Amino acid sequence: MTPPEEPQYPGAPPPPQYPQDPPQYPQYPQEPPHYPQTPQYPQEPPHYPQAPHYPQEPPHYPQAPPEYPQSPPPQYPQHPTPPPHVPPQAPPAPGTHQPPPQQPPPPPPQSEPPSQPPPHPHELPFQQRRVVLADHQRGADATALSRLLLYVPNFLCSLLVVTLLALFLGGIGLILVILWLVSGALVFHRPTESVIARHFLRLRYPTPDERARLEPVWHEVSTRAGVVSRNYELWIEDSDHLNAVAAAGHIVGVTRFAVQRLPNGQLAAVLAHELGHHIGGHSWSSLLGYWYALPGRVAWRLLRGAASAVRRASGCLACFGVGILLIAFGGLAMATVQTLYGLPLLILVMPYALAAVGRRAELRADQQAAALGFAPMLVEVLGQLHQAETAAAQATPTAQPTGAAGPPRQESLSRLLASHPDYHTRLHHLQPYLQPRG
């Protein structure tokens, strides 16, 4: 079937004639073009000229710099000071008296600066030398052991009191006895020591100025003794008197007067004396014995109070009450003596024995401080204490007749109960350390 012919419009141009064959495109070569190859370089690197060889040892230059001639600086002429201008005076009239010329007043004398007082001979420059008298921080010498043995009767009486109290309390009483026996270890417990220092010994921590004054002296003392200074705590007592204390296992206390008034050599002697109590075990043994004797002392005071109350009562009731109290107390005492083989009878002489041991402990602490090199300083401190005690004894009204000179005589009984030896006894024991060593 033939397609219909397009209509022919009048005056229309003829349609364009399109080529029957497709266009002819240029023919490219089938093989890729040949590119030039990479040039071949020599495998060995080029040889460069080597660096010149310099001598390894540096040249020797003169070590000392050259000395230049020292010439004094040139002296420049100083401008002369012009004389003061004096106005011309008219010549005196004839027949008038001319007063003599007035001399200028002498310059006032220059005030000399106030002379400083010479330093105290015991204000020493410490050398931090080590003597090492003891290799242990705390111990128990013969004095400490004797004190513990003397406290045995007091301990037994206290144990009896605690046991009787435990019998009334039943099952809780046994726990009470065990706690009381174990409580002695609190002597070395630092928080407990702080409570003892604050509330019983009335001590406080040192201020920054007091600590700056104490620590170098304490470090010198501990270094000479061969102990660690950090194992002990320094405390201050607000007192205007010369005193010091060593308590429990770590407490070393001095008064404010000692810190502010004593030169460092005398302060070191005081601290060395208290350190001697710690090294010998005097401080902890004393506190331990006092703690275990406390229940017996409390029971004794209660009995004395009850006896005083009964004695103040009226006639017949007083006699009846005193009789009952004596029978009860006598029976308890006889039972205790028979049970403990008479040891409680030693309580009657215990105060005198403990005082004698305390005096011996003071002498041992003096020897400890003297062996560290503080014997002359300690003698001066003891002299100050002796003068203060003598002045206090003279100011205290006594039964001496009027006009008697000197301190009152101590009775023999009071001497036996004294906790510290007298001044002359301590000086006698320090004499070997005061002699010059050949």
C-alpha cells in the first residue's frame, strides 16, 4: 500500500532535499600512538666532595684572663666651697666700746645608738649533732618497772571493787570488767591523749609563733637523743611559771613562760628532761598505774564520805551507824587480806614508796638531759625553780616565830612524800656531767 501523497498547496516552496547516505566520519588509526620512554639515569649517586677534616681537640687557650693594669680613677678637681658672705661693718666711732665677736655655737653632740644587751650565754647555735643514747622511742627502765610493781596492790583493790559492782549488775558486769581491763591500752591512743591533755592537764596547741620557737629546739633535742621528733606532740600550758610535763605516750608540755623567757639552751634542757621521762617509760607507767588504781581510790573516798556523814549524825544513831560501818568495813578488809595473802596491807606504805620511785625517775631524767650536753643549762633552770620555791615559801604564812630567816623547814614526813628531789640532791647527781672532760 502506498502512502498518500501530501497535499500540494499553491505557491508553497518545494520541500528540502536531504542526503540519502549517512555522513562520512574520519577514520582514526587502530593502534595507540607511541610515547617516548623514560630516560635511564645512572644507578650510583654522584660523588660529592667530602667535608674538610678539622682537628678534634680544641685549641688550648689560656685559662686565666689577662691581667690588665689597674689604674686608680682620675681625681677630678673639686670646686672649693666659697666662704660664707659676711657683710662689711662700718668702723666703730671713736670712744665707743666694741663687743667681742660672737663665736658660733658648738654643734650638738650626736646621740649614739642604744647598745644592744649582750646575748645570753645559753642562747646557743645548735649543730644538729647526733649522740644516740637510746635506739628505742619508749621503753621501761628499772624505775618504770618498780612503779608498775608498786601499783599491784592498788590494782587488786580496784579489781575487787569492779568485781563486786559486776556481781550486782549480772551479765553486763562481766563485760564491764573486761572493758575496764582492756581500757589501759588507751594510754597510747592519740585521740585519747588529746582529751587527757586538754581536759585534765589543761594544755593547748602552740600558736604559730610558739611553734616556730619550739620546733628547732625540739628537733635539736630529738636529734641528739636519736629519736624521731614526730613521734611526740608539743603542747603549751598557759602559765607564768617555769614548768613542764611528760604524760601518756606522746605528750610533751611546757609553760608559756618557758617558751617566751628561757634562752634556747635552757629550753632545750627542759625538753630533754621530759624526753628522758618518755624514753625511760616513766610517763606511761605512771598514767597506767593511776588509771588501774582509780576504782579503788573512788571506793575509798566514798567510804570516807559515808563515815563523815555518819559521824555528823546525832548521838545514838551516830554510834550505831559507826559500829555497823566499822564491822562491815573490817570484815571486808579481813576477807580481802586473807584472800590476797596480805598484799592490800601494802597500801598503807604505798604513797611513800611511790614518792621515792618518783624522785628516782626525776634523777634519771636529769641524767638523760645532762648526757645530751645540757647539764650547765639544766643547773640554771633548777636554780630558777629553787629560787621561785624559796620565795613562795617565804611569802606563805607559817607557824615559825617572828624574825626567823630563810624558808621553813620541811618535816621529815613531807620530805618522804615529795615527788621531786630537793635542789641540792639534784645538783649532787649532776656534778659528774659538769666536770671538764680530759
